[in-house]
Amino acid sequence: MGLLIKNAIIVNADKTGQAPQDILCDGGKIARIAAGIAAGGHETIDAAGKKVLPGLIDIHTHLRQPGREDKETIETGSRAAVKGGFTSIMCMPNTNPVIDNAMVVEFIIREADRVGLCNVYPIGAVTKAQKDEELTDMAELKSAGCLAFSDDGKSVLNSRLFRLAMEYAMMLDVLIIEHCQDPLLTAGGVMNEGIVSTKIGLKGDPGIAETVTVARDIEIARYLGARVHLAHMSLKRSCELIRFAKSQGIKVTAEACPHHFTLTDEACSGFDASTKVNPPLRTQEDVDAIKEAIADGTIDCIVTDHAPHTKEDKEVGFDGAPFGLIGLETSLSLTMTELVKPGIISLNQMADKMSAAPARLVGLTGKGAVRQGYDADLTIIDPDKEWTVTREGFVSKSKNSPFIGRKLKGSVEYTICGGRVVYKI
């Protein structure tokens, strides 16, 4: 028995359907898109009044397993993903042990298959144990199932190693995702260095810690003719550097997170450790610049940087708390509320930034569009439904969100992965 979605207004990156269509999913694929498809015993969903998007894809998630299952597991992270409309997620390698060998990759893939909610693709470490000393066997990791490589949580500071990594990535046709932050410049900063940090007495992290690494990575990419993807951009100056690099034909792509186009460093004034993120929340000028960069294509995709932490870890005080917030369950609605509803981007652009572009960047064929013959990964949303973020509503194992209590527009009604309903409201 297949799955039939009736009365679907389809939103792809390139266009939105003008008339309702029916979508027949069979054998894990979109078998047919047409008006008036007979139910024929198929499980049926009426999508009247809703929008049907390609399943969301997050290329920047932290699932914590193996090693910190008290914060999140592949199972709880997958539940959070499908509740947020994601059908594919890519998990960062800063686990314990680090995702730097085929055995860990195979464990994650097996566990994701056992859970069976969404597609989980491990991201391999660039350097062994993320120590910035020796490259991993990237060919082995790719063969095991890694689509991209990163030392996220920290930068690859050794410029020679980073060059070699980019050269190997070119040969293997895989993406390098770089965390742009020089720790010698950060020097233990816990929030953005500026007026607010000075006023409340917290040690500041200067923006140049990000921009000097952005500039270095762009220059290495230009020299090699290689591509590089810059993670969680947070600054106006970073956007300016990327925009100029793209105008020069340099193969640089970039991502941004909802918290960096939603919150400013003023949010840290309440000393809520959920606002302690890396890179830190910046100024209103930076928030506005990130929004502009998303709208004009300087920023290629929107990611969550879902970073779960236990209540105990976050309650040790702002200085001592770990960086990060959870984002899988709020990402779509924050994007709708902050970008789509104000007219900064269209629903089509959202479908591009949150599905088509991520699929394109990491080579996920058959995903990122609602199209006959593509994988039956779909997200059905009510774009106008208002809801309030609550602590109890999170299915993530951790609850470290600064958005609790906030009213948002846009609700995920159904998530369909491989033609199966894996979440419904």
C-alpha cells in the first residue's frame, strides 16, 4: 500500500504550484504527481490548505552519540528532526569517540537504520581525534558513508593540513565544512565582544576570530580552485568577504542558523546559558546583514547547529556552561516567522535554503525537490498556524532553547520519509 497526498500545493525551490495536485508515493519514491489520482486503497492525507515542501535537510546537527547519550541519542535526535520537518540530517564528528574511522561511521548508520525515522549521514572528522595534527583517512570514511568532512566545534588551525584536506576533498568530490574561529583571538570569550559584554562583565569573543579564518579559507580555496563550505556565519563582515569571493568565482558556500538571524547579544543580558552559542550572538547590524545575505544568495543554506546539552551542564553559570542550543524543532518556524512572513525571502527560497541547496552541496541525489521519481521525502506545513514554544513540547533529550515562551508562525503538520509518515502533529 502506498501513500497518497491529496490537494497538495507543492512548493519547490524554483516554483510554487498554482493548482492543487495529488502526490502518490510508492516504493519509497514519488511515483506520480497529477490531479485527481484515485485513492485505490492507499493511505491518504488531505493537504488542503497546507503547503507541501521537499523534506527538509540539515547539514549541521550534533547528535552526541556515541559518548554523550545523556545529552542526545541518534533516536531522540531523529525524533526531534522529524518533528521539525527534517527527513535528512548530517551529524557532526565531535562525538566520543570522534567520527574519524569507519567503525564509528558504520555504528551511526546501523543505529539510524534501527531507529528508522529519518536519513542520518555522518560527517567525518578532517583530523584524527580532531587534534589538528594528522589527516583522517578520508577515502575510507567516504566509503563507509561520510558525505562531508569537518572538525566542527573547532577550526583546522594548521593551514598546511587544511590545504591538504581540501586537495584530498577535491579528489574524492566531498565537501569540507569549516568552523571559522581562531581560538587564539577568541581567548576564552563567552559572548560577542562589544558594548553588551562590557556592560554585563562577560569576557568577549571578537568578530575577527571568525573573519580572519573566513578570509584564510577563501584564499586557500581560490589558490587551489577547491570548494569550501563555511559553517554558521554570524557577522556582517563575513558576509561581505563571502559575497566578494563569489563575485570572483571562488568556490565558497556558506550557511547560517536561525538564532543568528533572530537574536542579538542583548539576549545574553539575562545570563541565560541557552544564549551561549558558538559563534556567539552578534549585534543587530550583523543580524540584519545575515538576513540580507540569505535573501541575496550569499548564504546558501539555513542549518540548525542543533547542539543539545543537559540541564545540569547549562546550570553551572554562563562562564562555565558549554556552548550551544537545540534547533531542530524550531528551525522551520523561526525561518517562517523571521524571514518568510516579513517578506525577506519567499517560501520557494526557504525550500531552497532548507532542502534543495543542502542536497546539492553534499550530493544527495533524488532529494531536495518534490518531483516524480525523486525520493518520497516530504514536509507538509501549515504556514499560517501560530504556536508557542514550550519546554514540555520538545522531544529532544535536552531542552536548552532560548526560544521557550516565544510565539512562532508556521507549523510542521506531517513529515514523510521514504513514503512513510514518520511524524504527524
